[in-house]
Amino acid sequence: MPAAWDAAHFSNMSPPASATPPFLDLAAVRAHIRYKASVRELPADVAERMVDAIDSGSAADYPTAYDIAVFVPLPDVVYHTAPREARDAILRDGLIAHEPGDYGSRWLATGQPSGLYVGSRPDVDGKWAGRTEEWDVWLVRTSGLSEDEWRNDRLNPGCWSLVNGALTDRISLHSTHRW
């Protein structure tokens, strides 16, 4: 192997300028957040929470501010999408925690833990409907759940996973949709 490719040869070299962090101060991070919001790469509410995290001292960089802004606590009301044909079983048994992908493309859920996946908005567009032609959106009341009963969905910001599902006393049918 030529000496030019010897790792030890490069160990004393400074990293290239492109490898150094582009934002060295918080003013630059704030400006970058504002820019991303202005071109709609960041939703306005996420950008606002990011700046708040920096201003409060909770975050000292962009990735930390993003995590704080996006992975928020579970709201008191969330929504779950399920095939219409499962309605009777859901009314009887509640929404059961399961392996992601059990009712759709398993490869889309690789690495996701089992649970009942919920979002902050009703799925009126069928994003989570899978291959079903008709789907129900269920309202799930989450007030009173302890922090060990839910987790943020790391692959889908603004979504959560309820570890134990939701019993019938926590759910109600919100709406039904078709393709």
C-alpha cells in the first residue's frame, strides 16, 4: 500500500475546513434556524421552540435544539389510524400495541420498537393507512399516562408510541376515510 494511504501518515494532519463545525456561536445558529424557517425547511413552531431552547440555555447547538423542539412531550389527545375492517375488534379490545409494519410494509418500520403509534393530527390523507382502502382515525386520550408508558417516535417527529396500547376507555372513533 502506498505511503499516501497510510492512516498513521494522516493522524497529525488538521481536518479539512469542511469538517469543522460551521456554527461556532449561538447567534449564527439562531440565524440559521431563522433561514430554514423562512424557506419552509423548518415549520415555524419547530423553529420557535429551537430558538427558545437556545435562549433558555437548554441547547448550545443546532442538533440539540432540534431534538428539544421536535421530540416534545405527549399531548393529552393523539390519533391512531387503523383499517376500517378492524373497527369491531378495536371497539371490543381497544388499540393493541403491535410490531410496526404488521399491517403494512415491514421494511418501513425496521428498527422500530413495538407499540401503538400515534400522531398529533388525524390522518385524513391516509399517510398511515397502509394498503387498506378505508381507514378509521381513532382519538386516544393520553392524560394520566406516566413517562414510561410512551416514547417519542424517533423516525417520525411529531409522533409517539404508546408502550401498552390503549384500552377502550381511552379511545373513541374520530372519523372514517376512503381513498
